[in-house]
Amino acid sequence: MTVLIGRKPENIKKLGTGGLLKRHMRSYTGERPFSCSVCKKAFKQSRHLQEHMRIHTGEKPFSCAVCKKSFTQSGSLRIHMRIHTAEKPFSCSVCTKDFGRNEHLQVHMRIHTGEKPFSCSVCKKDFGRNEHLQICSVCKKPFNGSAHLQRHMKTHTGEKPFGCSICKKTFIEIGQLRKHMRIHEMNEFSKNIMRSNN
């Protein structure tokens, strides 16, 4: 039996009675016959369950040839490779800014449309990104976005991961280290001027 789907001849899909038809029909029925034995999440296709199982097993069979980072899915590796190739296939139709990921383009488009789909439950203000009002668990200070909160948390932990290779002074942020390095550059510049004047 062949099932025809679509009204116009150019939109008609021919599906046989085998697995292809069954998979297609699940998009209408919502049936998910493949369940994870660990977390019980269900899937429409067995290959999706197999990919999901890598979360539990830790298997990451797709490795970057450049930096050796590994991934559970080939699609994730393909997206990651854009970091190395600088490929940005998604362009804004308004300002022509390019993006490596479609979801980044979608967030960017809210700048042009003014769409603010996220609302803060505390102050009721609307935002284009779902990052508003992260609260510090130590001092209860609020921050716009998780990156700001993570930076702030280093003031509580004392973590200073960025160190000067010349004087060994350490800093919370890379920008602080860059600013500090200018001191050494200026000292070296001053020494060179003094040498050339002698």
C-alpha cells in the first residue's frame, strides 16, 4: 500500500508500508515507542534513543581533529568546527551581522524586532534574553545575566585564575590582567628609551 500526503502533485510524498511510513505517522500520533531504561525519556525513533544513551554512558564518539574536544552527536561537532573555520552561515537580514549558530541569530533578531519574550518574576520587566536577575547565593546581590554573577562569585571564593607571567600577580578577570600587562610593556618601553639615549 502507498499513502499519498499533500494536495498539490509537487507536495505529494510517497511512503511505503515499512518503517518510513511508521516513523512518519508518529509525527501525527505523538507515539514514542523507544524509552530510555535510565531516565524513562521516550523517543519516536530508535536512533534518537541511541544518541540519547550517550548522555548516560558518557560516550563521545565524535572528536574535533583540531582541538580534540569530543561530542555525543555529529551535529554538535559540525557546529563546533565553525569555531576553527570562522564559518558564520547565518546572516541577519537587517544589519548583515553573521552568526555561527541559528539560535544566536534568532536572539539577535530581537534587537531589531523589539521582541521581549522573557519576563522577570521579581520585577516583571521584560527581556529579549532569558538571563535577567541572577541572585548571588552569598550576599543576595542581583545581577543581569549568569556571566555577571559568575564573575561576581569569584569575589567570594577568592579565585583569581588569570596570572601575570612576569610578576606572578593574579586577577579575577582577563581584562584586569591585560590592563596590568601594560605596566610591564611601559616599563620595557621606558628602559629601551633610556638605553637609546645613552
